[in-house]
Amino acid sequence: MSTAPDTSVLTTGPSADERAARAPWALTAPALMLFVGILVIPLAMTVMLSFHDWGQYKGIEPVFILKNWHEIATDPYYAEMFWRTFRVALLATLITAVFGAPEAYILNRMSGPWKSFFLLVILGPLLISVVARTLGWALLFGGNNGLVNKFLMSLGLIGSPLPFMFTETGMVVALAHVMMPFMVLSVWAALQRLDPQIENAALSLGASSFTIIRRIVLPQIMPGVLSGAIIVFSLSASAFATPAIIGGRRLKVAATLAYDEFLNTLNWPLGAAVAVLLLVALVLIVVGSNALIERRYAEVFR
Amino acid sequence: MSFLELDRVAKQFGPQTVVDDFSLAVGKGEFISLLGPSGCGKTTTLQMIAGFLDPSRGAIRLEGRDLTAVRPAKRGLGIVFQSYALFPHMTAAENVSFGLEMRRVPKANRSERVRAALAMVGLAGFEDRYPRRMSGGQQQRVALARALVVRPSVLLLDEPLSNLDAKLREEMQIELRQIQRNLGTTTILVTHDQIEAMSLSDRIVVMSQGRIEQIGTPQETYERPVSAFVSQFLGKTNDFAATIDRTAAPARLVAGSWSAPAPAGIAGPVTVSIRPERIGFGDTGLAAKIVTRIFQGNHWLFQCETESGPAIVIRQNDGQPQPAEGEAVRLGWRPEDMSLRTAGGAK
Ligand SMILES: Nc1ncnc2c1ncn2[C@@H]1O[C@H](COP(=O)(O)OP(=O)(O)OP(=O)(O)O)[C@@H](O)[C@H]1O
Ligand SMILES: [Mg+2]
């Protein structure tokens, strides 16, 4: 008698397997539904929207035409605007890498209380709105009334205000500033994985500090720098607030253009096309470079 | 003149003295072990020799020249870290080659020496492996090859075998000792494994709380421990309280019902310290009862309750009948096998 349940458990093995196979789906269902509901469906609708027609007086017409895509592909205005978007994002990424990686390294070498203090200084800005941080730059460099411009002009060092507002340089600098914490955090995480004795090991073999950084530390934190770069690049390319404040209506990037089409011109289909193109380009760039990085470092970092 | 000399070296971290009054003279080609419990300052001592920490007091000399003024990169020492600290982005050969590159050894010569060093540690054919794809023992050997290939004047090993399983550790110990003998490299090994220290070293430095307890050959420190700490730390030991009986002539040393002629120059209460494997069961001696009897393959381990407290006895499994649990026995030993301590210190 007592053995009967045991054998039944054994013979019902396959159904237990089936149940085990269903469990992951059942468990992820709530999150999956949320994901589909708030991301996939609106995204699909945006893609659909980009194929609709629009006219000043007729509004949106739910038809399937390639008008918007044709316009983006042929009008050099859009090409220039997309190039600007990625150029600005790339330069901002380079700046964060060049300054953020050494910053993280120095931070990591600091001792106890200083380390936590400066970590707070670096990460603190994340708690402040991007708008506030970008407005800071505008206050310092904005035209004749900018604090720095006023000061430098009163000293006679410059004759006219430094061009910052409505320039690509201004946009790059402000974006690099806003994105810096992400790069520092990413490199910091890579540094945490470093064996604390590894620099001593290189030192005992006769390496100079410069050699240690170049040949031992840098190659090991490179994946951190690159993943930080991917984060910063995609956030910069799709950033809205900073380009909107620095570039305004004069110097548009993809995100601000899409915004204008949606809310000012009310040409939603064209705005949708710009947004979709930005998304597709970003996904391609991020997935592509991620694959490259993984292939390059597969042997070493598994 | 000794090869490497530490002269009353001390290290303080803030108010805490971690190493104090550490004096040691190491001969050329000698294998020394620093042995002590966790946190007693072994690593700190090694790091001061390596130059990663500056001593607060005292001097470290190599062939008579002051080492403390020399930067770590210029000391020419070989170090194997507890974590190995291999460069994970370099292959085994590149790891080993790094020190030679820093010394500007010509390329042809370099690859020759790298190959020889890897072969020496039994890793021929592993040149192009990355550390992450090697076992713990293999990584450890790469670390050893990397330290040895630059022909260091002194080899410093910080618990290099502690991450390995027992069998591999034993193999590596034998290998390490052979390599060290063949090359004649002066070696300092940090360990908290007393068996490792005893089986590898020419001399052992037993440390406790930053101070040297005893320096001596493995046999000396094991058989003539100068303090209760050393005898407890190196293997198992039995301590019995004993007194000198001056009413008898000549005077006798008495522990319970065990007694022997008292050695000269000892007075007052003493502690008799005797290793478990030196105690025999006999007709006379300390009265005891066997509490448990444990079979351990090549020997038997007895836990006894004697008239002077608990004791352990180890007997070879030589086929002779052994007393059973609960049996009353008498424990005896030869006076020359024990060490005596008065309250003040060693005999
Ligand atoms: N940088 C430091 N600052 C303050 N105290 C330290 C520092 N480094 C080590 N200590 C202290 O010094 C003591 C000795 O440390 P050390 O690392 O030398 O011990 P150890 O003998 O190597 O121990 P283990 O066997 O656990 O490795 C410890 O009590 C430790 O807390
Ligand atoms: Mg240690």
C-alpha cells in the first residue's frame, strides 16, 4: 500500500516535467503582460503611425503610405540632423571616457572617508534633475548675461561672449557633464573586480606606475569603459532635455525634432518616423558594438 | 653575514602595533616559514620585505644593503600572492614573460626562458592558456613560474597553497620544495598550516600577535617548544601540572601518580608538556580511563580522562591489541620526551 504513491509519482514524471516547463511562463506572466502592455503595444502603434498620412487641414489619415519615410530619406535636413545627433553623442561619450575612467581609478585608490565623500560628489548630481543641471550651464555661459562670460569680458580676456548656447560644442560639453556619473559607475564596477594585489604583483616584477596603468589596469577595465560608453552613447543620442535647453529650436537633434513634430507642428506621423528611425539606429549600434566587445574580450572575461 | 636580515622590525597601523620587535637572519638558499594563527602579522611582515608597506621601526637588509630605501620595483624579489594575482588578460606565457620584459631581456632569450620556466613547474604546452581557463593548481604554478623566471634573490610566498585541495596541496608542496632545492633560491613562506611549514622549511618562525615566539628547525620547534603557545600550535600536546618533591632524595618530579627524577635547577610548580605519540600504556604512571577510542587508519587516537585532567594518546596501528573504551590504564613516558615549563617560561 505504502509504495503505491511512490510509483505513481515516478510514472507521472513527464507531467511533472511539463509543469516545470510551464512554471517560468507562469511566473513571468505579470511582468511580461506589463512589458507588452506599456512597451510593445505603444511601440507597434508608433511604427504604424509612421506610415500614416498627415495634412495641415485633414489631420492624421490612417492609410499606409511611405510619404514620411520618403521625406526623411530624401530631405538632407534630416540626414544632417541625424548626423548631428550621433556626432554629439559620440563626442560626449569620448569626453566621459577620457575623464571618467581616470576619475574612477583615482576614486578607487582613495582611502576610506575620502572615497565615500567623492563618490557622493560624483553620484550626487544624479539626484538633481537634468534640466536643473543643464540650466546651470546656461546660467554660466548664456550670452552676455552668463556669469562666466560677464566675468571674462570684465577682465578683458574676451571681447564677445564665448559661443556656448545654440552650439554643438555647448551641447557636447553639457551632455558629457550630465552623463559622467554613468561612465564613472561603470568603470568603478570594473575596478571592483580587479584583484587588489595585482598592481603589487606588477610592481614586484619591476613595472613602473605608468606601465602598470597601461598594460595591467587599462586592459582589464576596458570592458567597463566600453559598456559605460554604450550606456552614455545611447542616453546621449536619445537625450531630450539637454539638447532642448542648449540647442533650442535652432540646433535640433532627433529627440527634439520628434518632440517638435508631435507637439508644435502636430505632424505625428513624421514625428513617429523620426522616433522609430532613432530607435532602430540606436538598437543596431548598441547591439553591434556589444557583440564586438563580447567577441573581443570573450577569451579573457568569461 | 646573513643574506636577508630583519632587524627589530615593527609595524604600526595607527595605535595598533601589528608587528613588533621582529628580528630574523636568513641564510642564502634557506627555506624559512612564517607560521602563526590568522591575524598575527605574517602578511604584514612579508609585505614589508616586499616593500608594499614601510616598517614603522627597524631595518631590513639584503646582503648588507638597506632595503627600505629601495623602491619595490627595484628590489628584485619574486612574490607569489595568496590570490595568485595573475594578469587575467594575458596568457600564461605573457604572464611569465612580463617580468623579463620589464628587465628588457631580448625577445629571443625571453621566449626561451619563459618556456623553460613553464616546463619547470610542469606546465609545458600551457603557454597560450588564459588564467581563467586553468585550474587553481595550474594558476598557482603559473604564479610560481612568473616569480621565479626573473631569478629573484628572494622568493616570498604568501599562503600560496591555501586555496588548493588536500591532495593537490601535498603534490605542490613536494614540487615547491624540489624546485627551491634545485634553484637554491632563498625562500620565505607564509602559512598557517603547521604540517606545510614543517615539511617544507629549513627553519620555522612561529609568530603570535606580531611577535616571534620561537625560531628553530621543524624538529626543534616541535620537540622543544619554548612556550605553551608553540606547543599548542604545532601539533597536539598534553599539559600536566607537576610539582617537585624535595622530601625524596634525590628530588623527584611528580605529576599525579607519575614521577621521574627531577632535573637540576628547577623549583616550584611546573607544567609537563608531552606529545600524544610519546605516551605509552604501561603498568605504572598516571592513572587514566579511556573515554573514546578512534581508529584513524595508520594509528589509534585515544581520549583519556586522567587524574590530572584530560589527555590524548596516539598509538601506531602496529597490530598489537589496544585498550578498549572505558578501560582503566596507566600513562607513562620517558623523561627526555617531555618539555618542562615553569610559570616564567621554558626550561
Ligand atoms: N591596512 C591595515 N590597517 C589596519 N590594520 C591592519 C591593516 N592591515 C592589517 N591590519 C591588521 O594587522 C593584523 C595582522 O594582519 P596580517 O594580514 O599581517 O595577518 P596574517 O598573519 O597575514 O593573517 P592571515 O593568516 O589571516 O592572513 C591584523 O590584526 C589586521 O587586522
Ligand atoms: Mg595573510
